[in-house]
Amino acid sequence: MNNALTPRFDSVQCLDARGLHRMAYVEWGDPANPKVLVCAHGLARQGRDFDTLAQAMAGEYRVVCPDVVGRGRSDWLADPMGYAIPHYVADMVTLLARLNAQEVHWFGTSMGGLIGLGLASLKGSPIGKLVLNDVGPRIEFESLQRIGQYLGAPAHWATLDEAADALWAISESFGPHTRAQWLALSAPQLRPDGDGFKPHYDPGIALPFGLVTREITAAGEAMAWQAYEGLRCPTLVLRGAESDLLSRETAAEMARRGPKATVHEFPGVGHAPTLVQADQIEVVRRFLLAP
């Protein structure tokens, strides 16, 4: 008998401009369940961020948490300019074909939400419900500048505890966590590096990110609003009440436009809620499992 709380590790081959790359994913729940929940992570994170959420949903879903290419156990791209949302969307189309999913719900944090938005806006998209975690069509440029200060910077830590402290210094906006919760989130973020650890992502993801200007951000916003206006699936927007990436005004606009999303704010949290807290998980459960 399959144990729904035991993770299974697999990968799928995806096409890029230089050939093929391998996208890894971790899967929870009954592999025969036709109901699939895909959880997609943020810019410099990886799929194990969702272990707690996946275990909470594994009784109702086959939960699949990919490592977006360049992160976690996935391959790194030969051409770093391939680290872009349209390419990630194409990879996810390949993943969904592998899963042969009949019903797909999508949970996306930050970058993972933008991937979900792009996928859900496609004609014939299989996305039946969409959760956008602290992200929307309008992204505050100052927040991108803040992230750019540390993204791809060389780092080496002697121990897990040292690494966790350093990661917390740039992630305090995630909100309150116990030490055990933060260590669990931090360990998959690391890869061995000689006598210590380094970040578990390709520093090359910083190259296209660093080319983003205020003008490019504005042009991307116009395209993202167009995609959002075309959504036909029920949509939930989660917002950290202190977020510097998704403003309260943008979240309110998302409630008025397109799918007229339900918006829920978490107090004491910035960018972005990690969904390891019981109250955060309960909000997602209620939305996804509602008829």
C-alpha cells in the first residue's frame, strides 16, 4: 500500500535552445489519484519548500513539487538567458503531459505564481484552480532591486546552522518560524561545497534577472494583466500584509478584475508566506477543496 506521506523523487526531460535538460520533482500522495496539485516555488528556492503543505494535501491530491530548472536537483542551463518565465511555462507543459493529469490545481509562490498565471492563461489550459502566493501582474520594482542585492552572490557556509542563519538574514520577511521549521526549510536549499555548503541554485539565474529595468517591468506588467484578465478559473491571492512585492492596492485590483480573485492577507508576514503554518495551510485547503 502506498504511503501518501512518503515522498517520491523523479524527473522529466524538457526542451531548451541548446538541447534537453532534466527537471526534477518530488511527488506525494497516491500516484493514481487523477486530482493533481502542482506547487511551484519562488525565484531562488526549490520544491522541498512545500513538504509541509504537500503532506497536508496528500490525502486529497497527488501533489507534485518541481524544482524549476537551475534550482534544487534539476539541471542547470547552458545558456542562462533561458531562465525566464516563458521557458518555465513550457517545462511545466511537459511535466503535466508526463503526469497525464485530468484535473490540475496550481499553487505558486512568487515566481511560481507567475508560471501558474502564464500556464492558466493558455487556451485549453488544464488549470482548474489557481493560488497566487504573494504575487500578481504588478510587481514593485524596489522589491526586485532588494532581491537582486543577494541573488547569485558567492556564498559558502561551514555548517547547516551557519547557512540557516545567513538565509534567515535575507528571509526574515517570511514571517515567524520556529528554529526547527527554518532548519527544515533551509537544508534543501544547500548543496555540498568542499568542507561546507553553498546555495542549491545556479548563480546564472541572476544574469537575466539583473537585466530587468523599470521599463521592462512595466512592459511585463501590461502583458501579465492581459493574461490575468483572460483567466476563467477560480483564483485565490495570498498576501503577506507587510509584502514589498505585492502591494495591497494591486491585490485589491486583482479582486476587481479578471477572475475577481479572493484575497487573503496574513498579518506579520512579508514576501512571502511559506505555508508551513497551520493557519496558512487551512486557508489554502478551504479554497482548493471547496466544490
